Amino acid sequence: MVDIQPYKTGFLQKLGLSLSALGLLILAVTLFGVEFENNGLLLTVSLLSIFVGTSIYAIKTYISLPAGIKNHGIWFNSLTSKGLLGWITAVILTGFYVVLYWFPEYLGQGVKGAANTNLIALFNPLSDLFTGKPATQWFVYGTLYTLIITTLGIKFILKYRHNRYQIIRTIVVIIAQLFLAYLIPNIMEGLNSDKAYFAMDIKYFWPLNYYFFNDWHLNNMVHGGSLGMVYLVWGIIGFLVITPFLTYYFGKRWYCSWVCGCGGLAETAGDPFRHLSDKSVRAWKIERYLIYGILLLITLITLVVLYGYFSGSSTFLGLDIYTYFTHPYGFLIGAAFSGVVGVGFYPILGSRVWCRFGCPMAAYMGIIQRFKSRFRITTNGGQCISCGNCSTYCEMGIDVRAYAQKGENIVRASCVGCGICSAVCPRGVLKLENGKLEGRIGKTFSYKK
Amino acid sequence: MKHIVIIGNGISGITAARNIRKKNDNRITVISEESPFFFSRTALMYVFMGHMKFEHTQPYENDFWEKNKIDLLHDTVLKVDPNQKSVLLKTGKSLQYDDLIIATGSKSNKFGWPGQDLDGVQGLYHKQDLEKLTKSYKTIKRAVIVGGGLIGIELAEMLLSKNIEVTMLVREKSFWNGVLPNEESAMINELIKLHHIDLQLNTELIEIKDSGTGKVKSIVTSKNEEIECQLVGLTVGVTPNIDFLKDSGIEIERGVLVNEFLETNVANVYAIGDCAQHRTPTGGRKPIEQVWYTGRIMGETVANSICGNRSDYQPGIWFNSAKFFDVEYQTYGWVWAKPKENEATFFWKSKNEFKSLRLIYDKIGNHILGVNVFGIRLRHEVFDQWIQEKKNIEYVIDNLKTANFDPEFFKHHEAEIKNQFDKSTVCNLI
Ligand SMILES: Cc1cc2nc3c(=O)[nH]c(=O)nc-3n(C[C@H](O)[C@H](O)[C@H](O)COP(=O)(O)OP(=O)(O)OC[C@H]3O[C@@H](n4cnc5c(N)ncnc54)[C@H](O)[C@@H]3O)c2cc1C
Ligand code: SF4
Ligand code: SF4
């Protein structure tokens, strides 16, 4: 048994924090024009410091506490309760995304053939290693994204180490990001470097990958050799067969909280903010209009794009397809919603704003989950004491308690199956399950004879 | 249209109000001064520890009440006059009713200790207790908690989360030993000590000393030890909150006396929840039940009766749950601290985790009577059915897995449990 220590920041934790601060500092100073002799070395030092420092901090912090739910002080901490620190973080994150999407030259992205500078240049050696090409803002973003999911994923595992569902799920999240979304695509990009770009993350299906059917992307796959053809076929099977099939058996969680990159970030980096989601009925209404609206939108746009592709026309009803269809979607939904609002606003709106209000993939799977899936959250008879922990910590803003206190199963389109409601419930009321379709919805148990 | 007045906006009063509203359009007024809206008392600890904000303890949105035409009156009832069918309020007004539901809950016990009204002595029941503690905790270095029950352990966990040193005085020889059998009780003792709580068993409070300014300075125990402290938490149980009914003509004892239909001796007056005392309790239950779900069931039952379908209180087979720090506890059926004549016991305990399972079964009929479980979640529905259908103990052991309610991928112990059971029955045969 562990010897339980009081909640204090000791030497090791401070060391860990300093180390990861050092790593961040290296990244930060490049933004202000500081240049290094040996970018490869500095980048290694920086990324390693962040990884090791944060891990030391997390290990020391959580191992000295007994295994169990660790939510003390969440609503008193300025960072995690929409206090000043929360707002500052939101502004910085939002700013980062705005620059990343629309002003990458401020990060040092070389434009019009110019060499990279600043932060992007720091990543050149790593990019060179993979593909033999200099880094781009997307390479830098992908690398940092993967680092964050890995590092904070380890922290998450330690935090929920009493819960094997959380441990296994998070290991899969890390592997999916590290290998499927980052290493493999980058390595293949290197092997295939004579061909034009197409998305090589095997789980990045349409409609989350909204440009899958865009003419340039289709062309790049079609002309991308046998690999390109494999990706084309796989992508179509992925959204037509694999997605409905797995969602029927396991609910949308197989994607949203197990392998998805957006979900992966929300579950790890977003974990300290999950309770900030809006639980009101009003928010639920907005959610339904927005998310299905966006699913409809991307479906229509994709049909237009396909029409253009097969008819060889660049206009639809006299409107230019790029200017009036694909570009606005990419700008408004692909960038502004999923990135700037989706992640930038973590500390204000919670960690799953994009997944809940915007993601068309989630909408698509949500319909299956709601109407034809074996997945549900079962309520344990009459044990609920209406305490509200489950609803508070549901990142999707589902009022879990409203079902639990009636002894009713929770079958909701938006539930991503993160399992946190079940983890935080102090009375053992909730269980994520796959089971028979009949009797899935509605009341399950009556304590009266 | 009838006017139904409900005193108390806790789980029982509010369940009654909601269920009456579902059935008809009568005027409903709920009176309470504790909080503007219904909240979950069971979550007070989580608010203090920063897991939730107070608003999260409210299961319904604030406009729910107006939408459902349930009038909320922020007041306290001073007197009930059954002859006039009226209640007198603190603000001086009085209110006529056609049906009256008393759902006033409990209040913390105080046993007349010297110094029990000093500043720094408090219980944990009402929202106001939480507010008091939230104001005072920063100046507290050591707290003494008197009484070893479920609220006591919650208070201990709350104070520990603020790095306050805690002493617990427990009258029994082991924690909650009036309810828990020795092995489970010993396990919780161990858990308490692991959290660096100074657990003093076989010890009672004798007196609370004044610092000279009306504040707590220290306490003296039955072992004649004086412990300096700035807070004394009195968690020695709760009693029905019914003083205002004295001399009203409504018959009371420790609680408001009710029959199986939750009717008092006075027509059109009902009592439900923590404050009700059943004249003829059933199913081995106590006359006064101070748990969440019984309040809820009584609320549903009384709503039926008032809406013309006279119903008796049928809580079914006993169950309950709690959490001791990180260790969850559930129970179904009856498990007494000491087994009764006819009861046999099977007990399994994990070697290195706070997990245990106790099955109680009939010595002759061999059928399952109850279960106590720590650190493993069990399905209510399954055990309820097994106990009702009197499944025999071998069946229960063989099918334990169907009753498991732990999250997916959790470690299973059924095989180990069965192994031990098989060994123990072999021993019995020899
Ligand atoms: C800290 C704590 C933790 C608990 N944890 C659990 C648990 O885990 N599981 C469990 O089953 N139970 C638990 N309980 C017990 C459970 O909360 C009670 O059994 C339940 O709240 C009783 O509900 P009630 O509606 O009968 O009364 P209450 O909730 O007490 O509501 C009664 C209301 O009536 C008001 N009132 C009283 N007198 C008057 C008057 N004269 N005029 C107007 N209003 C009045 C009171 O202010 C109060 O608001 C816990 C209790 C506490 C205090
Ligand atoms: S309902 Fe539970 S499992 Fe589903 S998203 Fe909310 S917290 Fe996660
Ligand atoms: S956390 Fe558990 S006990 Fe609390 S409201 Fe949710 S289901 Fe009920």
C-alpha cells in the first residue's frame, strides 16, 4: 500500500515542472527570433525535456496519492474553473491557432520558396529525417500534437490508474496518435516523396476528413501509385462499412475516445477542462442543430464536389465550386471551428466543443449509436444518490444524472464513451456496456415487487 | 382544485411534488428556507472539496419549477393546525391546505455535551453547515470528529483535502461496527489510518472547552486526554426534524408516526422521508429510514395516494451504498454486524487491495440472504432477483460474474472467490 502524502508540491515535482518549462522555453524563444547553431540538438533537448519533465511531475504527483478519483480543488483552481489563468490560456491557445492557420509566416514558415526560420526551422532536422524535406507548419503542429497526447496521456493514465478501462483506452489513444497519425504517415510520405500529398492516416475517414473527395485529393490518390489506390479504396470502405459496423457493435466510442486525434487531444490535454461543458437543455438544442447541420452541409458540399469531379466542371449552378463550396467549409468548419474554437476554447467551453457541436463524423456515428447500436450506459438499479458527479464530469455535457436517478439507461447520440461518468460515480451506478438491442432504451429496473 | 402543501424541499418532498404534478393539475406549494431550489445533500462533500460547484448539486434547472407550476416558498413552518387545515409561517403568513405532506428531513444529533454550542462545533447536514465550514476551515489546524458513521468519514475526507489534521473519536471498538461485521470494519480502520487520521477507538467525547472567547479550544475524551482543536465535527447520527409539530395533534414519537400508507393519525396529513417513523416497518427495515432512495420511494408512494390511488410503501429488498475514501461499498439484502442464528457466512478478502465480499445465506435452506461488497461493483437487479428467488449459495457463487458491475477490463475475482468457497465447503464436509 502506498504511504499517502499530503497535497504538496515537493522537490521532484518542481524539478519536473522546471524541466518541461525549459523545453517550452526553447520553443518559445525561437518565436522571438533566437536562432541556434544546432537545431537538431536543441529540438531533441526541448522535446525530451517536455516529455521527461511532465512525466516526472505526473509520476511523483499521482503515485504519492492513493489510486482513485483526483478532483480535489478543480473548481477552485483558476486555470480549471474559468478564472484568470483559464482565460489567459484560452487567449494564448486561440492566438496560436489563428497564427497557425492563417499567418504561419509568424511561426517562421518560409513563404514562396524562402527558407524556414524561427520555430519552423527548429523542426527542419526532424522533418528532413522523415521526408528529406524542410518542415512545414503542419509538420510542427503534428509533432507537438503527438508529443502532447503522449505526455499528457501518461499523466492521464497515472491519474486514473485505478481504472483499467481508462488505462487501456489511453494506451490505445497514444498508440493511434503516435503510430497511425504521426510516424507511419510521415515515414510513408518519405518513401513516397515523389508523389503529391494525400492523407495517410488510415483512420482519418470522410466526413471528418472533409477534403477526401475534393478533386485535388482524389487526383493525388489516383495518381499516387498503388499506395494511393489502397488509400482511396480504404477511405471509402472506412466510412461506408467499417464505421457503421464498429459503431453498431461498440458505439461511437471505438472512434471518438479510442483512436480519433481530436478526441485524443480532448481526452488527454483536455482532461483538466472536461467539466466545463455546458449541461443545459439549451446547449443540447444548439448541439443538435449545429452538428446535424454541419453533417448535412458537408454531405451536400461533397456531392457538389463529386458532381464537379465527374462532370469535369469547376462550377455548380454557375457558382465556382472552390470559392463557394469547399473553401468556405475548410475555412469556417475545418479551421475556425475545429481548431480555433475547438481547442482554443478548452479552458472556457470544455474539451469537446468541436466533437459535440461540430464534428460531422461524430454526427454520423451518433445517429447510428442512437438508433441502432449495442452500446449503452447501464444504470445500477436504485443506487443513484443524485449527487451529480457524472453530469459534472461528462465532457459532452450530457446530464447523465437525469437518467441515472430514474434508473434509466443512457442512450445518447453524443456520448463518446469516455467512461469518466462511470469512473467518478461514487456509488457504482454506471457501466458502459455492449449488449442486446431489445430493452436498451427506457426503464430497466423497478425496486418494487 | 386541491391545494397540496409540502413542507421540505429535499428528495422526498420534491419527488412527491413532481409525481403529483405528473398526474394532475392541483396547486402545489413546497416550503423550505434551506435553499431556493432542491439540491442533493449527498453531494455536499464534493462541493467543499472542489469537485463540483453548488449549482451542480441541483438535479433540475432553475426554471423547471415554474414550468411545472410547482410554487416554491422560501420560508419555515412554525406550526401546523390540522383543525383549521393551515400552516403558520415564520414570516407571519399562514397558508391553507387540503393535503399536507411533512417531509422535513433530519437534523444533526447533539447529546448535551458541555460546550456543544461553542463557535467551531458543528454537524454536517444542511447547506448552512457547508457554508459555515467553508468560512472557517482556513483557520483550522486540527479537527476532532466525534462519531464513526458515514457522515463522519465524509467529513474526515473533506478536511483532509484541505490538509487539516483529523482525530476521530469512535465509541465502538472498531469503525461502524454496529453495522459492519468485524472484518470489514477492521479493513476500514486500516484505511482510515492509512490516511493519517488519528483514529481513537473505544473513546467518547466528555467535554468541549472554551478558549475564553466562545470558541473551541480543545476537547476532553473519555480516556482523559485533552486534544487541542479548532473544530469539533459532531457526526453522531441524525434525528427527525419535527420539533415544530409538538402539540399540533399530529402524533409523533422520534419521528412522525405513519401507517403503511404514510398517513399520520390526522386525515389529509402525510409524512415521508427521514422524518417519518413507520408504525409497522416491513422487511426487517427500521422504523426510521434515513437514506436517499427510501425518501424517493415514499415521495412516489404518497403522490399516488394523494392522486386517488391509495398505495402502501413497498421499498422491496434492502440495499444501500457508500464510499470510504476511494473504496466503494454496496450492500443488498441483510448483512448484520453479527450473523443471526440461522445465518451462515462466506467471506472473501483480497490480499493486497481494499476489496472484500461477504455472502450471507440460510444455514438450512442454503439460500442467499444478503451481500456486503467493498471495492467491487455489483448489479442491483441481479442480487435483488437472487434474494427474492432464494437462489442457493452455490448458484450465487457460480454465477457471480453475471452480477459484476465493474467497468470493462477490470480485474475479475470470481474464480478466486469460487476457489475459496469450494475449499471451505470441502473443509465443512470433512
Ligand atoms: C452529508 C450527507 C451525506 C449523505 N449521504 C447519503 C448517501 O450517500 N446515501 C444515502 O442514501 N443517503 C445519504 N444521506 C442521507 C440523505 O441525504 C437523506 O436521507 C435525505 O436527504 C433525506 O431526504 P428528505 O427529503 O427526507 O429530507 P431533507 O433532505 O432533510 O429535506 C428536508 C427539508 O425540509 C426543510 N425543513 C425542515 N423543517 C422545516 C420547516 N419547519 N419548515 C420548512 N422547511 C423545513 C429542511 O431545511 C430541508 O431543506 C446523506 C446525508 C448527509 C447529510
Ligand atoms: S456520458 Fe459518460 S461515457 Fe458518455 S461522454 Fe459523458 S462522461 Fe463520457
Ligand atoms: S455520479 Fe452516480 S450517484 Fe452521482 S448522480 Fe451520477 S449516477 Fe448518480
